[in-house]
Amino acid sequence: RRVWKSEMQDNFGASSPYNAPAWLASLSPEVVPAQKLSLGRFPTPIHRFSIPNTEGFGLECYIKRDDLSSFDLSGNKVRKLEFLLAEAKNSEKKYDCVITVGGLQSNHARATAVAARQIGLVPFLILRKPEPTDEGSHTDENIGLTGNLLFNRMVGADIRLISPSRYAALGSHKVCEQLAEELRDQGRNPYIVPLGGSNALGSFGYMQCVNEIIASGMHFDHIVFGCGSGGTAAGLALVVKLAGLTTQVHAVGVCDSPEYFYHHIAETAAELGLTTDQLGPVEDLLHLYAGEGQGYARSTDDELEFIIKVAQTTGIILDPVYSGKGLYHFVHKVLPDNAKKAAFLPGQKVLYIHTGGTVGLYDKEDQVVKLLPTNKVSRMKNYPGVK
């Protein structure tokens, strides 16, 4: 059988030259990556999205399905990893392993572990987990197979656990450097992927996302998304400005404060050599809102009920940590408050970016099962007359 080239992705995992869009010409060639890997399935679809509880605002809503970027690497992290791991794979330093850090159910850690294996590097993950409460407890060794942990362990990631208090005292960079020193002493050569893949190099992933939106030929008045480590926010906000779009960018922070994210975006801009003369005040690049709720990766019943409602009315499964929580707070807080200020007007087009992470729902099983309808499961009747 003849196999058409369009039916297969024969360049998966391969490096190729990065051809930056024309609107990145203001960046110094020194900061523009030379290579990118092919890890995701891009461009991701954009389609209409009937968001529950928004009917009264008269908005025309769409969703960009970055959750469909792949199965095992699903979400926004793969966009960043295409640039970060290209550096790891192609560097003259001959890296043989990768280190990154995150929460116990980190989507980024899972994507990094899987992608590293796919390109021949050994993954080391530093995951936050409270210390065992009982002396002699072996709960650290029994972290389970729920959600992202199953993927991590299936690909043989070397997992190191760190308490949230120690992590907070040291910071993600120092924690990764400590493990890197240990591995170097063992003769390894590790490449460190920052928390969330969020640095200047990783931000090119969402510069590519904006390029896809432009190439779609559709204009959106607003782009909205849940924001965790700041890399997606930095890429989107900076490039919407550089590309001269009139689109307003809205990020709902699911951790940390809006001030933290503004600072991160300003740092990313400085690393890229962009000045306030080119960009204006960082606060004008995007609107940031607090949407942490009860805390990072902690879900309220109201948030989960909304995620269930979205699933049962649209067929789209949102994750509980980023896109689901972000959309809940956008619909119930951001949109009503800003509609009063005429920031969102009837007839305007809103694009919501689904950044993936749906696997994290498995970690919420005990909460979700109590919220699902109980009358949807029953045993088939016996129909005597049917043979």
C-alpha cells in the first residue's frame, strides 16, 4: 500500500531550523533559537465554544485546543519543550539527561520526562511532596500511579521528592542545581529545564502559538487562559505586542500573585533584549487576575462542578489545575466585573486556550465522584422478546 506523506509524521523528534516570523525581527539574532524539535501536533484546532453561564454577555467564544497537541505530551508544555529540548539535544555540551521540577502531579514534569525519553535523554524529576508524618513511614516509596505519576514511572523517570518547605527555602533553580551537581559527580551531564519550561527560550513556544492564530485568518478581541508558571503569559503578551495585534490578553493566575507574573514577564522581556521603549509598561501588555481559589492544585466543589458542566454541555474535558480553574474564575469573577467596565462587549470574539493537563483529573477522583449524577449508571434490563 502506498503511504502518502501527509498520513505520517516522519520528522517526529527531529530538529529543524527555526524560521522566526517577520514580526520578531526586532529581536537580536543572538536570542532567537536556531533549532526546534518536532514533538507536538501543530497547529492545534480552533473551534466554537459555548461556555456555560456566559450567555447573557453576548460574546462569540472559541477555544484553541492545545490539549490536543499530543496524548502523552498534551498541553502548553510541549510548545516550550520543542525549543528547550532542541538546545539540550543539539548542544556541543553533549547532555545525556534532563532535570526539571514541579508538583507531585506536575503536567510539565510528565511532559518533560516523556519527551526526554523520546529523544534519548534520561529524565530526572524533582517533585514536591510533604514529608511523611509517621517516623519510619514508607509513603515516599509508595507515591502511587495516579494521573501524571503513572506516565512518569512508565518511562522510568528518576523521581526525587522534596518537601514544600525546603523547596520554598531554596527555590527551584537552586534545587535543580543541587541535583545537577550530584549527577555530575556521577559522570553525567544534565540539562536543566526550568520550572514550567518558563524562561526566554521557552517563551518562543507561545510565540509560535500566536503565529498559528494569525495564520488561521481569525481575529479575536480577547485571548484568555489559565496561568501557572508565567511562560505562556510571557510568550503571548510579548508577541501580541510585537506583532501589532489589537487583541487584549487576559491571564487568570492559578498560583502566585499578579505582581509575580508581571515581574516574570518583565524579566523575560529583558532576557530577550526588549525595552520599555519598545513595549511600554508591562502592565499594559496583558490583564492579570487572581484565580488561585483555595490554593494551587486545590479544587473547590464549585470549580469541579463547573468543569463537569462544561464536559456535559460541550464534550470538552478541562483540567482542574489550570484551564478548568482559570475558566471558572474567568466566568464567575473576571467577566462580570469587567463587563461592567465595558472591557468585554457584546459581539466581541473571545479565544480561550485549553493548555492541557486533563490527566490531572484522576487525582481528583474522590472529589469528582461525589459531584457526578448518581442516576446515570444502571444494569441493562432483560428483554425476553429480543433474541
